[in-house]
Amino acid sequence: MFTTRFAPSPTGQLHLGHAYSALLAHDMARSATGRFLLRIEDTDTARCTPAFEAQIYDDLAWLGLTWETPVLRQSDNTGAYEAALESLGNLGLLYPCSCTRGDIRRAASAPQEGAPMHGPDGLIYPGTCRHRRWEDRTDTDAIRLDMAHAVNSLPALPQYTETGVHSALRLTRAHLTDEVGDIVLARRDTKTASYHLSVVVDDAEQGITHVIRGKDLATATPIHVLLQALLGLPTPTYHHHDLIRDDDGKRLAKRDDARAIALYRSEGSTPQDIRRMVGL
Ligand code: GLU
């Protein structure tokens, strides 16, 4: 059955861009007589607050959305991320990393490395700790995926279907090894699974068949499809949609409180007004 989700992080107010994403996913689920689920992506404990989470439920209900309960909260699901990490570690695909951001910046801009390259997660990791073994990890290490090793461990590269706005990105060996590199799967500062790992584990756990999200996240999709293949999880269809922009053409960010749904509500807008504003 068609199953999709809206997966906000409670780090700020929902704005028109979130409204568009949530309404679109909800409408697509309803027209396919499918399921619409909600997931609270609250692994970033330093930035997530209960007040923002409460506001998400309130804004979405006001918009007329209904979703299944219980809602999956990532902070309640850390055991599943640890299990996924463990299984990738046991496959020999992970290594511990003690580099700080400064270490990475310095190593990546060393003269012999050429110009530092940026991937979807920031600077491409120059590989300083790649020789370290998963078994030797300590509590102060981050955990990285050895990308070349991971790609080579698969008999064939996984494929996926993309609908909506097509991104220029392709899931190729060269893209993953040269332009993405050894991404972090568990963070050093918070000891929690990274966005990539938790999303992949949760999409599988929630039985998501269609991931509907903004095209700003299209760069993460090849990473997610790779992780699904490594973990033996199913790959959903990916639908990337256009972004709602402000009057200057910039995409909306959480700090754009001027576009917060709560503000429109307090000024007397109706849910139909919001639908009209986002072009639905
Ligand atoms: N939590 C992410 C965000 O708020 C969305 C994750 C996803 O849709 O995969 O941007």
C-alpha cells in the first residue's frame, strides 16, 4: 500500500515550505488511498524542543491533516540505529574517527590534496582515520562509512525510481566515492545516529513506499539508497518537489519566522489560504 510520511525536525516553527511538503504528501497518500505517517526527527537534542514539537502537531492539525498514531519519534528509536550501526560495523564497513572540524579543514586543504572538495555533508573527509578499526572505537569517536569499501562490497550498485523534480545526481561509484566520501553515520558530539542512518532505518521500519520531500534533500537520496542496499532494506520511490521561495527567490529556512504557519494563523489566514499560497 502507498505509504508516505512527513518528517519534520522540531528545531523551529514550521513555515510555508513545510506546509507545502506536508500537504503534498498527505494529498498524494489520500488520492492513492494510502497511508500518511508523521515522524519527529529529534536526534539533534541541542536544538529540538518540546514546544516546537507541540507546535508541529498543532499546525498540521490546523491545516486539516490527519496521521496515524503513535507517531515515531527518533529519540525513542535509538536502539534501532545502534543495531544498524553494529551490523555495518560487523561487515567491516565502518571506522572510528576522532578528527575535529578543524583537523578536517586543515587536512583537506593540505597542498598535496588540491582544492578542498565539498560534498552534501560539507568537506569531503580526507581519510585521516580510515586505517582505524571499528573494534577500536572509543566513546569520543564519530563513526564513518568507508565509502569505497562499502561501494565495492555490493555485487551491483542499487537503482531507484525518482519522480517529481529530477535531480542531476546519479548514484554512481564515482559520485559516491569522489563527491560524497566517508560520511559520518554516528556523531561524536551527541553520540547519536546521523540524519542519513536514522532516516533510512525509520523509513524501512515505517514501511515507507514513497518518500516525498523537497529537492534540497535530493543530494541525500543516493546516500540513503546505498545504505538501504548495505543494510538489506527496501528502497522506496523518491519524489522530490520544488521549494517554496521568498519574494527574493531564496528558499525558506526555519529562521524565516515571517513565513511561519503560526503567524499566518494568528493573522487570520485559513488553511485554504495556505493551500493557495503554496500553489495547491
Ligand atoms: N527532517 C528533515 C527536515 O526537516 C527531513 C527528512 C526527510 O524528509 O528525509 O529537513
